[in-house]
Amino acid sequence: MKWVFAIGERHRLALCLTVLFVVSLLATYFIQKDVAAADRSVRSLYKDRLVPAQDIAFVQERLYQNELLLQEHISAPSTVMHSQIRSQLQRHQVGIDSLVDKYAHTILVDKEVAWLKKYRIDLLAHRRMQQQILWLSEQGFIQQAAALYRNEGQGHFKQLMGTVQQLASLQTAVGYKLYDQSHRSLLEAGLLTYLVIGLTLVVGLMAQVLLKWSLLAARLPYKSSLN
């Protein structure tokens, strides 16, 4: 009978709309989750990667400057210049330590924690060597200071700079991973958005088809089973 057919079509249409509603809710949840994950990755990329990378570059620059100052100290002709150079070295060291402490409070992966620990060990050894060279230079033992710098000081400096370079390389590697994570999250969110749009179009087409069938069934002549 026509009314039975109409009720059946309404049930199918209601079921389709219910499915669309449930799928839309799930898709919206996962879209928000992916967007939130991408937002966290971007924030971390800036706060924990981009800014620290600039700080590490500044630390490298200051370490190189200190090395030049140490060479200048050895060849300085007067105690006044010795005092000026030592003061400048100390200012640079304070700036370096401040930036490294700032870096230590960012989110670090296990490799970064290990290399940061090694950096502090290498830095301590380098500064001890530096103090010995400065003392020899200030006491007038120029040749001994220069020899100690050539034989041991340069080796400590190269080792320290190698450690800093490892920290800089890790910043780049981990930053790329964060970028890749945010890219994948946004890609998943985009795919889910297209899925919801596609399902909406499919259900809309199905609703039109069911509606046309209902209208067509309503126009068919009714035949009684008594005939």
C-alpha cells in the first residue's frame, strides 16, 4: 500500500540523516583534535625550536669572540688591556650562560638533554683552561701561555664548538619533525572536512531520490486486492 511505502521511505531518510549526523559529530571531533595538535606543534616550533636556534647561534658567535679575545690577551702589551679583555670575556660568559639556561628550560628530546650535559662538561673544561692561559699571560709568561693555548686550549675549544654544533643540528632535526607533525594534522583535518562534505552531498542526493520515489508512488493508481 502507498502509505506503507511512504513510511518505509521516511524511515530510510531518517536513518540516512542520523548516520550523517553521527559521522559529522565524529569528524568534527577529530578535526578539532587535529587542528589543536597542529597548533601545539606550531607553537612548540616557534618557542622550543626557532627561538632557541637563534640563541644557540648567538652562543656560537660569543664563543668565537671569546677565543679571539683570549688570543688578544696573550699578545696584549699592558696590564690595562689585560683587565679590559678579561672584563669583556666575563660579560660574554654571563650572556652565554643566560642563553643556555634559557635553552635548558625549553622542551628537549633525550638526545638534546644528553648533548646539553656534554656541553656543560666541555664548557667547564674549556673555561678552566682559559683561566690558566689568562693567568700565565697576566703574569708575563707569554710564551708559556701561547704554548698552552696551542697545545691544549685550541683542542678544548674545538671540542666545545663541536658539541654546540650538535645542539644546533638537533634543533633543525626536531624542528622538521614538528613541522611534519603539524602538516600531517592539518592534512587529516582537511580530508575529514572533505569527507563530511561528501557525505552531506550523498545523503542529499539520496533524500531527493527517495522524495521522488515517494511522489511517484503517491501518483500510482491504487488497486484493491478485492478485485
